[in-house]
Amino acid sequence: MTRLQRRESLLGWAFVGPATAHLALFALFPIAYAAYVSTFKWNIANGHHAFVGGGNYAFSLREQAFWNALWNSFRYTAVGVPLGMALALAVALLVNQRLRGVTIFRTLYYIPAISSGVATAMLWIYVFLPTNGLVNVVLLWLHVNDKTHTTDFINNASTAMWVLVVMSVFTGLGPRMVLYLAGLVGIPGSLYEAASLDGASGWSSFKRITLPMLLPTSLFVLVTSTISAMQLFTPVYMITKGGPDMTTDVVGYHIYTEAWVDFNVGLASAKSFILLVAIAGISIVQFRLVRANLADYSA
Amino acid sequence: MKEFAHFRHIAKAVASYAAMLLIAGFLMAPFVWMVLVALHPPKSPIPAIDELWPVKPDFGNFGRVLTNPHLPVARFFLNSVVVAGAVVVGQLAVSACAAYAFARLRFAGRGILFAAFLGSMMIGGAATQIPVYLMLRSFGWLDTYAALIVPGLSSAFSVFLLRQAFSTVPAELGEAARLDGAGEMRILAGIFVPLSRAAVATCATFTFIGVWTDFFGPLIYTNSISMRTVEVGLSIYKNAYGGTNWPLQMSAAVIVMAPLLLVFLIGQRYFVRGITLGSIK
């Protein structure tokens, strides 16, 4: 190594130093520390802790409430993410047209995503309120309901999860739309010209050009949306508190309760690790499935 | 035939505008409702749709919220301003230095280190909340500004986004400045940052919005009422006034939302470029 190269190497480390120290302290070390904590029966309120080895993991995997929470997160994700992606793609196609004022709509659609999560949750409580709530007002107009028979969506075990799903579709629209817009820009216009010369309809060129060309974008949106959906917290904390009958007790809220209401940080750490593994597993499956599709198209 | 095509073109445009307006209506309805209800007299019940327009708009609710004798809402706001300001400035400085090194300096271990930054983006906060809490507690930082600021002083996402932007700056510019005797810090601040304005603005906007709307961190790392930020403060306000006082609740929500909207509208023209830099390439 020359003196000059050594100087550049030192400079490089000086420049990445602060960020690297921060990464080590607040991202890498906590993972190891969480693994350590997860091997203790540890009450954070009174400080009692005793080593239990894999006991917390064994307990979690036998606990019905934890499986219920995992299942709730899974069904929230399995319904909300594909629904949100389909809508975002449709909206991206809509605002990808050369129309006057279209950028104003793009900006408007992004606003729910930059909004305060707590304020948004308060607004959605109103939207689904039985009396004078927006959805019930519309149902009244459509004569689905009458004034003596309104629906309390939030406190009903069969609809509460839908409240969270609908909310996620709306708040996730903007970011997903922007990613799809970026993907659409990358599709060469010549493909569509060739298709229309061959007499392809709009629908078939969407199916045979747009969708396959967007697969990498879709994979990115799918994986990142799934990771965040599996960790849902604020809307549950604000709107349903996991109820009614634990039907919206998603795993992010379940772990929060375990750690900060019941103070069992050891057990909560074990559950976070199980969640981390579950998310990684789902991501790998998603990668594999999309890769297989990509191979189909290129063949 | 030509006329038919023209007609189809117009019909498609009209249908598109109708669809875009409809979606905008759906998305914006709750926000419009929020602003209108905030102007109703305090303690009035939830208005029916046909009574939603405030006949005598009452702008005093904002003052009532800010001067609430039981909850220091103005203090929540001040805390958020301090924390968001410190994190935006600190995170940009720390991340820009790292991004510059990753983009332009050759040093041992660069590839592995960059992979570590990328990998850390896949790990969510759920797994690190407890250890970070325990660490902050052992530093004696719980319930202080340090607990709200220091964990945000660097972000792998910002490092990644800025590195992508810095990579597109022509290398000759830096080399010319170096021959003129400029140090690396001057090259970064004087050439790379100004030439990457869009990415820097996107980073700053995202970071501000992220800190302002962060709920989980302040919820766990603070507990005294005077250290709460707007997001946690709003949830306390909501719980304190239950379902009973929607006009005041909505005024509080407007106060929390206003800075977000302002920063977003200033920063949004860089968004599409910024976000795509951070994801696809």
C-alpha cells in the first residue's frame, strides 16, 4: 500500500467513523443485547431477572395468545398489502398520463403518508363512528342502514380488522404509487409501440408488458410493505387496543404490551426474535416466488 | 375515423380526471372534516354532515388547545421543534460524511461496511426497542432530550440515499478542487452537497417527518409530561378528552399536522427523484 493509499484509507475511516459507531451502538449491538435479554425471565419494573435459557422461546411457542397475535398480523398483511399494491398500481397508471395538473394529484395522494399517525388514527375513529361517522352516513344514503340501525365497525369483532386494513391501504397509497411511477418511467416506450403495431389491446399490453416489466418494483414494494405491515403498532394502540376479543391484537401490539404494560422484557425480546425470523422467512418466500416468475418471463 | 379517435381521447381524459378527483375526495375527506370540526365551538357534539360547515367559525380553539392549563401543548410543540431540528442537522452531517466516503474514498473494508448499513435497514425497530431502552437507561438518558435525539443522529437510509446521489457527481470536480489544495471536508460541503441538493432536501424532509411523527420512541424513552413530543402529546390529549370534545381534539390534530404539511409542500418537488434514488438503483 502506498503512502497516498494509506492516507485515503485513513480519511475514509474518519469520514465513516461517526456513522459506523452509531450503527454499531444503535443497530448491531442491540440485536446481540436483545438475544442476551431473551434468555432471562426479566421484569423491568422491579429488576428481577433469572436465567432461563431457551425458556422464553419455548413458552412463546406454546402460548395461544402469541399465536393469535402472529395470525392476526399475518391476515392483516395478507389482505392489506396485496390490496394496497393493486390500488397503488392502478393509481400510478392513472397519474402517469400526460394530463394537465396531474402532479397536483400526485402530491395530494401522498399527504396521508406524511401525516401524523396519531392524528390519522383519530380521523379514522371518526370515519367509522356509528353516529355521524362518514361510512355510516354513506351507508344511510345508500339505504343499506337506517337511522336506528348503524354499524359500530371498531367495536365489532368481524369488522375491526377491516378498519385497520382500509386505513393501511389509504396511508400506504402515496409511497407505493411513487415507487410504481418510477418503475413505469423505466419501461421503454418502444415496447408499447411494437405491441400496438401488432394490434395488441390496452389490456393485453398491460398484462404482457407493464406487469412483467414492473416485477422488480413490485418485489421491492411487496417486501418493504410486508416488513412494515408485520410490525403494525400505532393504529392498533390508538383505535382498537387489540380488541374486540383480541381480534386485532397484532404481534407489534402484543410485544408492546408484553414489554411495557406487563414489563416482561425477556419474554418480549424472545417474541421479537421469533417475529424477526418470521418476517425474514416471509421475505425469502416472496423473493423466491417473484424470481421464479421473472425466470418464466425471460425464458 | 380521425374524429372518433379524437372523441375517444377526450372521453378518456374526462374519465381520468373524474377518477383522480374521486380518489382525492376519498383521501382528503377526513382531513377536510378535521379542519371544519376544529372550527366548531368547543364541546359541541359531532356535527352531522349537513351541519359540518361552521356557521360561525371559532378560531379560538387553537389558542384554547395551546394554553390548556392541564396539558403543556406548547411545550410538546417546542420539544418536537428542538428534537426534529437537532436530528435533521445532526443526521445530515453524519450521514453525508459517511455517504461521501462510500461514494468517493477507497478504504479497507468499504464493501463489508456498506453491506452492514444496507442490512440494518431490513431490521425493524421491534427487535431493538428493549435493548435500546436498557442502554439509554444505563446512560442515564431516559426522559431527556438525549434519548430523543442521539438514536436518530445517523440513519442507514440517509447514508444510502446520499451515497447514490454523490456517486453521480463527476469525479473530476473533486480532483480539480483537491489539486487546488481543498481538503475533503471542503470538497464535500462546497461541491458534493450543493450539487446533490435534491437528495439532501429529500433526506431532510423525510427525516423531519419521521422525527415529528415518531410515536414509539418518545412513548417509551420519556415519561414526564414536560418531555413529551407532539405525537405522544396528541395521544394523551385525545385520551384526556375522550370522545367528548371533538372540536378541541381536531384543533390539536391541526396544530400537529400543520408543520408536516408545510415541510412536505416545500420538499415534495424533490420527492419522486429522491425516493427512486433510494430504492430502485
